[in-house]
Amino acid sequence: MSALVFYALLAAVLIGALALLWVRLVRDTTRPGWVRRTATVVLVLLMASSVAADAGRQVFPRQAQQPLDVVGFGWLGALVYLVLALVVLEPVRWWLRRRIATSGPAEEVDVSRRLFLLRSLAVGAGVIAAGTVGYGTWAAAAPPVIRRVRIAVPGLAPELAGYRITTFSDAHLSSLYGRDRFARLVGMVNTTEPDVVAVVGDLVDGSVADLRRDVAPLGDLAARDGAFFVTGNHEYYVDTAEWMAHLPTLGVDVLRNERVTLSRGAGSFDLAGIDDATAGGSGVRGHGADLTAALAGRDATTPVVLLAHQPVQVEQARAAGVDLQLSGHTHGGQLWPFPYLVGLEQPAVQGLSRHGDTQLYVTAGVGYWGRRCGSGPGPS
């Protein structure tokens, strides 16, 4: 799907949602006059704030962007559940209006009762949305959950039994996810005593100049065999080359369609990494997922673990004989019912799954669009 088609569909969805909210929350609950006009303006401004929050990252300074993000993305979450609540309440609304219409009151009493009914349903939808978004905000601000998963990799040498890979993704460092929170995440990663740390994309949503201080805790990662990074789709919304040059200064090696061999005694395995699935169409010269290049010349008897941001890349991994792929991107679906929609595009939404002889582990992310940190004793 091209970017133009995507944004056209997104605009259509937002306009449809705006129309539904205006009809049910403004027109049906107010009489003509200044209250209705004011409510209409507020609703339009809230809808515009979500668009401005996304577009503003390229325009506004960070100090101005932060309140815009809070309002815009907060409203976007509320919008989802307002629409869902109104749809669910629609049969109730129809049934109650029908009862009122057939109860035979005088005309003015009927209008008053109808207005009370519609206002009550609008308040109910608002309470549902506010409660859901409030819980989601609390959950997003809570520390990530560390999950320990044992994964058996065929052919792994006994010397590598219990080898530990700690993986996380989707930090989305930005005006809303800064240094202090990221430093706590790095501290949690270090408590897992990893042999290697795998950062599987979508680390940043801004420039090096804006996020240099926020990303600095990466330099405190403590892993016996180092830390490695592969690009996610969001790395192609910023200055990609700038970040690819900056991360190694923090002790994080970038794997771009290449691999390294990690060893314990006489045992070893290959750790490979490829660019995000969207890299080839990003316009960034020289970028594009190339698993063939990453695995070229390797010993086929040596187990291989692949870092790839999107779970959908497991189809290539399966065909190439990869033993284990570590991915992110999905945020576990984040907002219900989106896990079902994500499942239409991706072969797994979160957790461990098997695809032929290839195992796939998907972490739900640690940023504001997700809150889990996947940690497992890796190849074992």
C-alpha cells in the first residue's frame, strides 16, 4: 500500500469518526445555539490536534511538541474508545427511543425525554472512553514487564546452554519518552545479566540533536558479548544515516544485512541482522532488507539467530533456514481490537511461535505504544 493510499484511507476514517462523534455527542445532545457551536469547534480542534501531533515532529521544537503530543495522542486513544462505545450503545439508543416514541407523552415532554436519553448515552460513552484511556495511560507509564522464555535451538553446542539474549524494541524516544525513563529501562535490562542485548528497531522518533541526551543511557548497557541494533520503520522517518553513525559511539553495533559470530568455548552461533522491511522503499540510499547478504558464506551447520524488526520478515527467515528470529513492531496490538487487525498483516502479534523450522519471538515493545520488554535465556 502506497503512502498516498494509506493517508487517504486514514483521512476517510478520521472524517467518518468526526461525523459520528458530532452527530451523537454534539447535535443529539444540544439545542441550536452557542453551546452547539462551541462544542463543534472543540471537537474539530481535538481532531486536528492528533494530526498536528504527528506532523509537528518535523516542524516544532521539542518544548512545543510535548504538550501537543499529550493532547493529540491522548485524544487519539480516546477517539478509538468513544467510537467503539457509541457503536455498542447504538442498539440501546434505538430501543429506548422507540419506547419513548410509543409511550404517548405530549410533544414537549417527548422532546425533553429524548434529550435526556441522548445526553445519558453520550455521558456513558464518555465515561467508558475516559476510564479505558485512563487505565491505558497508567499502564503505559508503568515499568516494562520482563518475560523469561526458554528457547531450544537445534544444534546449539553444550557450551552455549543457558546463553541469554535480552531483547527490547519500540522505545520511541521522543518528547514523551525521555532520558530518565530510558535509563530505568537500561537498568532493568542489566538486571537480566545478558550475554547479548538485541535492540530490534524503532528506538527513536526524533533527531540526534534532540535526543542525544535521552539515548545516552544506551552506553550503560552491560552485556558480555555486546549490544546490537537493527533498524525499524521509524528509523526511516528521521535522519537514518545520522543515527547509524551515532549508535556505535554508545557501544551499540548496528547490524545492517550482516552477521557476527558469538562463541563460548568451542561452541558458537551466528547473530544476523537485517534492515526493516520498509527500508527499501524509504528513499535512504543503500538501505533495504537483504537476508541473503546477511547469511552469505556462513557455515550452514552453525545455528543462526536473526534480528528483524517486523515479524512478517519471518517468511524469508524460514526459507533461509534461520533457527530463531527476534522481532518487535507490533506493540502487542496495543489497543483492542487492533491485535486482530495487526494479525492480518503480521504472522504473530507477540510471544513465541513456530513457522516451519523457524521460531519467532515478538516483544510487545517498551515505548508509549507498548510496555513489555521481552527477555529470554535466548538460544538454549
